[in-house]
Amino acid sequence: MRLLVRPEEEELERILRRSEMDVTEVLPDVERIFENVVERGDEALLEYTERFDGIELEAEDLRVSDDDFEVARELVDERTVEALEEAAHRIEEFHRKSIPRVDRITFDVEGTECGLTFRPVPRVGCYVPGGRASYPSTALMTVIPARVAGCREVIVCTPPVDNDIRASPEVLVAAEIAGADAVYRVGGAQAIAAMATGTESVPRVDKIVGPGNVYVTAAKLLAYSRGLTDVDMPAGPSEVFVIADDSADPDWLARDLIAQAEHDPNAAAVLATDSEEIARAVKERIEELLDAGIEREEVVLKALDRNGWIVVLDSLEECVRLANRYAPEHLQLCVENPEELLQGVENAGTVFLGHLTAVPFGDYATGPNHVLPTGGFARARGALGTWDFVKIIPIQQLREGDVEYLAPIVEELAECEGLPNHAEAVKVRRS
């Protein structure tokens, strides 16, 4: 992990770049997968499952059965089930309190009745990744807000696992707790293609949410670009940006950075501080922990070597400005007065205030969502939430007086744009 004291702009630019997810390299493969799924449906899904996951399934195995859910419950430790249930309760409570509480808002615009009406997305597909680890928390974070928003049907796709039920039992238990209508044993780009177009077993959905690797991300972007379905956001390697002052504990900071680094070899972990003493103490503590040996050490070392930075700047305000340029997925304010710094924060997927509020709390159980924008997308949006599953539909209703007032305006602008039939549709309504 590199330490930079009052770095030059060129060095800051290197930090801002972090690991980039280039979907263009895999897009041709993803397009072929899409076409194959469209043409061959379940047969293609089974072929890709055997090729990529090394697991042979029959078409009737794609959907997880009720019996498999029962077996999954028996396989998962009761303490894990209790933890999932408590986390689910908190996630549901947060999202219920964040959803619009009205079906319709009406207001007056210069005498014309206008407004907004709110409708849930009818059918949603949640992607829960596998691969390096099992992610039951992602099942909670994607299914629950869709359910709270009132979506009619919520399904889950997740890669199969080589065990007796050919699925992660923890993911199945989490999906059941969250209220998923069905879970399908299919992962990767082929899962996105199945949900975007529909197969004999997997229903077509109106929106796809959830993180995944570069193939999943490319597939979501392809589905969106073809007008097949809406998607939430691209999700690349995970990242944390920590701002700390001299009131922070170097050991806590070191462990926070390591915790983020263990996600992925391309994960990013950045500490910005106005205290050179804290910076050097954190670097030293990280080295001590690594020398002593930690779990997932190989992943952590690669991540910290590629995208691990400790930066000393002249003030906390400069640290906030750098964080806004970085637009991190997770922003930790480990300072004496986090509320004061929060006022300057413009770009972050989610913010953790104070020394006690470490990112893992938010990953699992605080309540807000852990599906977050990465790679700078926090410049434009925040976390996944109930608002992602609700359509805001404008409404408008004219009276005779509105027609008389607005018609000349509309007719003039329609003629200006070369659309005379727009003008005629208005003229016939004039008294």
C-alpha cells in the first residue's frame, strides 16, 4: 500500500483511475450468448451451465424446488438463519420508511391540473452472484426492496453449486426469507439473457438488478441497449474511500482497508487524511497484520498493491474534495465531527459517519442497501432502493380554459419543429 504525502495532480489522477471494468473486450462473447439463449432457450442455459459451472442439469432442475428449499434450511446453521432474519427485518424496515407513502400527487401548474402517480415495476429479476464466495446478503438487498415497492413478481437467478441441492443453501434460505417467488440455477451472462428475453423455464422480467462480474455487467448493458429490459447500474470492483483525522484509531483504519481489499484483487482501498502521523501509523499497522498472516491474504495483497493508497493532504476539506472527485462506492468519515464534513460530500454511493460505523455493518445489517455504484458512477446515483422499483408517471388534465390558453403556444412550437399534424390535433380542440 503506497503512501503519498501532499501528492502532485498527476499522482492524484492515478488514484482516481483505479481498476476499470472494460466490457468491450467481452461484449462479442456476451452477444453470442444472448443470441444462443434467444434461439435455444433452456437448452442453451443447460449447455452454458455445464461449460462454465461444470454442473450438468436437466431443464426441470433450473427452477429450485420446494424440497430443495427445505433441505437448504436443514443445511444452514441456525445462527446463520437467525442473522439473515434479523438483517432482513432491518433492511425491510429501512426500505419501507424510504418509499413514497402516496399513490398520487396532484398540483397546479398555472391553472392546469398536473401531478405524479407511482406504480411498481411488475416483474423484477435479481441476480445473486457466486464464484469466489456465496452472497446471501445480496439476495436480501435485492429482493426485499422490490417486494416492499409492491412488485408483482420477484425472481432470483444465481449460479449453481456442486453439492446435493446444486445451489448455495445460504442463498436459498436468504431468498426465501426475502420473499422471492422463484429461484433459478443459472448464472453469468446467460442468466441475464434468460431474464431479459425469457425461456421455457425462466420468465422475462421488466427490470434486472444485482451485481456481477464483467460478463454480467456487459449482459445487463446489452439488454438495456436493445430495449429488452431496464437495469439498475454497472457494478465493477468494490471500493472504499476513508477520510480520517487524528482522532481515528490506526488499527481500526487498517482493518477497514483490509476488509475492503479482501473482496477482489481489483478492489480499491483509499485513505485520505490531514495527519501524516495517522497515515504512517496505518501503513505500519497494515504491514504488521499482513506479516502476521491473514485470511484471503493473496487477494488482499493484490488489491492493495494495485489500488491501495494512503494520501496526506493539507486539510480535511481537501480530503472531501478528493473524495468527491473519486465518487466512491463507500465513503467512511472517521473524524471527530463527521456531520460537519458530510455537508461537503457531493458524490458517494453510501456514507458511513463516525469511527464506529464500519462498512461491513452496511454490507449486511444496518438497513440501507449494499448494491452500490462503483467506478465513479456515484457522481450520478446512489444506492439501490425502493425508488429503483417504482415508476414515477406524470399525469396532466386540461380544462377548456387551459386549451384556449395553451393552443396558440403549442401550435406555434409544432409549426416551428415542422410537425403540422401536432398543431392540427390541438386546433380541433379549440372552441
